[in-house]
Amino acid sequence: MPNFAINDVPHRRLNLLTGESILVSPHRSKRPWQGQVEDLPADNRPQYDPTCYLCPGNSRADGSVNPDYKDSFVFVNDFSALLKDSEEGEINEEGLLVAETERGICKVIAFTPRHDLTLPEMDIPSIKNLVEVWQNEFISLSQNDWIKYIQIFENKGAIMGCSNPHPHGQIWAESKIPMEIQKEEKQQKEYFEKNKRSLLTDYIALELKKNERIIVDNEYFVALVPFWAAWPFETLVISKRQVKDIREFTEDEKLDLAKTLQELTIRYDNIFSTSFPYSAGMHQAPVNSNDQDFWHWHMHFYPPLLRSSTVKKFMVGYEMLANPQRDITAEKAAEIIRNQPTTHYKGNIK
């Protein structure tokens, strides 16, 4: 088949990590918007909020009192989605009603004692400290031999379901491997067995060569809009060195990851001069499992804003019933993010 004008013609793009596809309709980005407009919450938070259950010295819902922490603070979620002591059991009625119990440990990480900061407003030493907390928690949780996967993630912003504006993230360690990880595991393993190289090693080499979707390119990491991005300003952070999980990062790599995260999220905030909401999380190899040499650490960012600080992208209709669809191309989105300044719109980083 002949090539086509990828920025003009409706087409499908393959997601290398899941094997699924998205529909891209670049001509639709010119249509006027008369849909839902979000109300932005006021962003006038104090450095310390006496009513916040994540601020130092405050009480949480279960009566525990937070220490007077100076960097990051980690604790088991008071309302955990998974429980460590769940009894094992299963239900299977004629292969039609099937369920099984799942164990897990859910933790909360307060990124900083400052109630008024977000990740892009933290300084590099503070973000590097957070990377080290992620690394140490991963190491500690993986020592439970019944845990098979550890998901590190952050929901930022009220419209992403974040229930507390204090900068924080979560870690869910569970006894089974989640569906998205199973998809990525299959794709990466098949590619590695065929090519003897990791899928993302070859992918970022091609992306760096084409230089159409690159946002950040430093010594150890690349941040880019993936060719198959489904969300308007979706990005992917990938380590240049193939490592299976965060335990393998060196001091220099942890520092570069901190710089990458700060630069990317500052650019996000500058797109619409707002605290840009997103869900972000690392994908890495399952733990307590053999044969994981094909895994390559990466981190997804899924932000919902579409045309302004108040217009959100919803996954509805065709996207719920068929497959994801987007109007703005990955190339145009990358251009918009890349053209943002690396100084935060509020001024210098605090």
C-alpha cells in the first residue's frame, strides 16, 4: 500500500506496548467546541493546612498522627483497595461467574511537607529524594515473596479523582499481575525473543532519529509523545539504558530522572498556565518471577486536558464501545509541549 498524509487522513496507529490500536482523525481538530467545560478549583493553598490529613503533625482518618517529616512521608493507606490479610478463595459457577480473592499492600507517599507545592514546583533535590523513596519502597515490598507486581503512580488534580490537593502518590503491591502489565509483558517478550533487543530500546532509537515527538532528551532518559498516544498530551518517559525496574537505577540515573520529571511537568503546566492534571505511573517488570530480561522500565503520563485549562477529553461513545480515538496528532501535541518554557508559569521553582 502507498504512504499517506499522516497529518491529514484518518488512520489507525499501532500501540507497540499493548498490541492494540487507536483511530487518529487529524481533520477533526479544526471543529468548534461546544461540549463540556470544567470548572477549575482555586489554587491558593497555604504551605501548611491544619485540616489536611497529609500535612506534618496532623491526624488522619484512623486517628494516626503524622510525624513532623521534612522530606517525604510513606504510610499504609487508611482506606486500602487491597488488604494484606485477605483470605484466599475463589468462585466458579459453570465458568460463567468467576472470581478470586486478591491480596495486596497499598501505601501513600506524601511527596513533600509543603501543602502548596506540586511535583513541577518541587526542586531537583526534593524530586530526587522522591525517586529514592520510590526505589526503597519497591525494594522493601518486593521482599514479600507473595507479591507479584508493584504499581507506583500519581493522580494529580481534582478532575482526575485526586481527593487531597497535598502532593502525593500511591504504591499498590499485589499478588497478581494486572491486565495492562500482562499486555505489555506479551508484546515486549515477543519482540525480545525475535530481535534479541528490548522493544523500547529500538523504539527510542527510531524516535531520536526522527526527532518528531521528542520532548526531553538527556543523558539517561527520553520523554516523548508516543506515536500511538490516545490522550491529547499523553507522554512516555523511557530509560535509555534497559533496566527491568527502578531498583537498577544508579545515582546519576536517579538525578536525571528527577530532572526529566521536573522539566516535563513544568512544560505541562505552561501549556494552559494551570496546574496540569494527569494520572502517571511506572510500568516495570513483575517481581518474584523468573525470565524478565525483556522488560524495559518506562513511565506513562495520561493528562486529560484538550483545548484549554477547562476543556477535558472524555473517553466516550466510539472510544468506550470500539477503540480509542484522537484528533490532535502525536506530532502536533509534541510540538506544543516542546515549545513551552522550562521556567514554571508561576515564576521560579520554590
